[in-house]
Amino acid sequence: MNRAARAALARTLVSREHAVVHRVAALLLEYPTDELLGLLPALRSAVTELDVSFRGPLDQVLDHLGGHPLPELEAEYVRTFDLTRRNALYLTYYAYGDTRKRGVALVEFKQAYRAAGLEPPEDELPDHLAVVLEFAATGDREAGLRLLLAHRAGLELLRLALLDAGSPYAGALVAVSATLPQLAGEDRAAVERLAAEGPPGEDVGLEPFAPPSYMPPVSAHASAPTSLPTPTRRPVIGARP
């Protein structure tokens, strides 16, 4: 899908309900803190107004966060998102891996934020899914949707990986994916290709991204997951001074 097509499609997807889904999902995908747990009653209230296709998956994440002590949630978050690249929350990683092209893609995220009068966070990469979802919810909805559509394959791989792992965080990705069109054509082909091959620049035998139905059997000599640094709590995108 080219830029013009994504822009036209994004305009049709803008809605208050989608903005609520993106805002709630953005918060649920943050590193857990006492502040986030304190927001759970308000998030539950917001979710009650949503269609069941969004409410059900988000309620699963809310129930999980509300049912475990903070230290357990912190450890689980690190295991889920920081110890294997197949669950990376950084959207450009899926399309570009650690190649030079990723730097160009990151600049495009920053430009989108600044065009909306917002300053990208200084302590987090601009393609972090929670940052992008917050932008789509409270910044420029249309521009945020264009970013999500441009990285639809990565979103789908992350959704599949979390579902395959039985992660309670999968509900956030299920809800976000439900705000976007079903995969078809080039987007579906991109998911299948990335699931089988991994991001560009990775070693042969990278840990698979999706369930077996999306890829061929993995070699017994596949390399171990690569660790990612543990992120600090995501700063909120702020208005430019």
C-alpha cells in the first residue's frame, strides 16, 4: 500500500471509539508502575463504552494487571518484551531490523510528531508502540493511523507472537488490530515473509516470530533469543515549548 492509499484509508478509520482503544492500549503497554495500576479503574470505565470486539481483549489485560502485585508484573513485562526480539515493541525493527534504513524510518516518526506540534520523547525511540498509539489517540489521529498502517505487518507479527506465547498482553494487540482493516494482499504477504525470514540483517535461524502455521519448521540449530535492554518507563509525548 503506497502513501496516498494509506492516507486515504486512515481518513476513513478516524473515530472516537478507535481513539479510546488506542489510548487505553498505549497505557496498558507501558512498563507497569504504581501510577498505571492506580489508573486501572478509570481505564475500566472507559472500556465499558466500547464495542465488545475491543472491550473483551482490553478487559483481559486489565484483569491481569489488576490481579497481580507490581513486582510480578514488572518481571513479567521484562520477560515478555525485553528478552526476545520477536516481541519487540519497536515497529521499525520488524521492517528494517538493525539496518541503516531503520534510522531513516525513525526520522519519519519524529517528523510526523513535530508536524502535529508535538515533541518526540527524549528517553524513548519514537517508534515504540505505546508512543505511536498515544499519538494516534491524542495527537494527530490521521497521522497516527498512517504510521500504524505503514507498519501493519509488524503489528500483526507482534500480535501473533503474543498470542502464541499465551501472553496476557496479547489483548492489547488484538484490540488495536481490530481498529485496522483485515490483512490482505501486500500486507499479508509481508507478514508471511517476515514470519519466515525475520527482519533484514538478522542471522540465519532467528527465533520465529509467529505460530508454526505462518512459517516453515525451525532448525534445531536456531540461535538463542537476543536480549534487549530494559527500557525505562515511557515518557509521555509533550507539547513543544
